[in-house]
Amino acid sequence: MIDLFQITGSASFATRAALEEGGIPYTVHDVHPKRRDETPGFAEANPLRRVGTIRDGDVAVYETGAILLYLTERFPEAKLGPLPGEPGRANYLRWITYCSTTLHEIWAPIQSPGRYLTDDPDGIPGIERKGRERIATAGAYLEGELAGREWCLGDRFSAADIYLYMLTGWQHYNADGTQLGGGNVQAHYARVGARPAIARTRELDDLDERFQRRHPELRGGKPV
């Protein structure tokens, strides 16, 4: 049984969605975003105290990309992606790594520009401008990669699609309406979101189709 440490509506969504998609049994441990030390076992599983984090017996794994790859190999029957030695494995690794190293933080410069400052608020417009340039570059790349493809790996659905879906969904947090990519990216987002396991995960995470929290005052059913 997998133990999932999560904050509903956060980056732990991708892990929970992969568990749901793969039919992998798991137990949820809700972490309060402002009182993370209150969740038993969380600090021991992840000294960084970030979600998502999983524990599989004596094994603890954190960082979304690492978790998805671990689940892929640990539960081959879940069919979350190509296994070592199978066709498409290298492409799968590329997609997971691209999502974790390039896309995962791509929204931060326009959603949380203060993270990139010391004490000079006059620098915020420049940070946001460069952030939009990075988003445009990534969007153009993804438009080409997804052209003529149903899923990231072509005709095979994988955890890479789940990861990309979550990161695309974060576009709805942009006050100015900035989106990731164009028609190909948005069509992929719609296809993934329509899958029963993904829709179920949104419901479990208290999210609507636009990744907005239905009850923003709550996390895991508890007041923030």
C-alpha cells in the first residue's frame, strides 16, 4: 500500500492522478500547508516537507518526476509508461524530465514574481516579462511535439500526459489569462481531463475543470 502525503490542489495532484489511473491502492495523508510538521511521518519521508511525497514500505520518494517513474516501474501492471528496455522508454524519460525540470516552475515568474526578488519591487515587471517569454517558448515547442499526436508518446497514454495536464492546468491561475501553447496543447489538456480517473482525482482534490478550488478555504477538508 502506497502512503501519499499531499495537499489537495497542489503539485501532489499528478501523483494522486497516476495512482488513480493505474488502480494502485494508496492511503492519503493530508498535509496542512501552514502546519506541515503536524502530519505524522511526513518530515521523516521528506525532510524538505514538500508534496507530493510517497512512502512504499521503507522506501520514500519525493519530487514529482521521480515519483512517476518509480510508480511506473514498481507497478508495471498499472501501465503508466514504457518500462526499461521497452519501445518508447527514452521518449518517456524525456517527457517526464522536461516536465519536471523545465515546465514545473515555468509559471512562477508571473504567478509569484516576488520569489525572484530581494527587496526591489521595481523589478517585478521585468521578471513577469521574461516569464511570459519562457512560457511562449515552451508553448511553441509543445505545439510542435503534440502535432498529430493524441498523447505525449503518440497513441499510448502515460504518466507524462498526467504531468503535462497538471502543469497546463496551472494556466488558470494567471490573472491575465496567459495560456500554455495553442490548439494542440489545449486539446491535449481537454483529452486528459476527460478521462474518468483524472476527473475522479479532480473531485477528490476539490478542483473544478479549470483547476480552481471549489472550497478555497479548505485543504483536505480542513480550514487553511
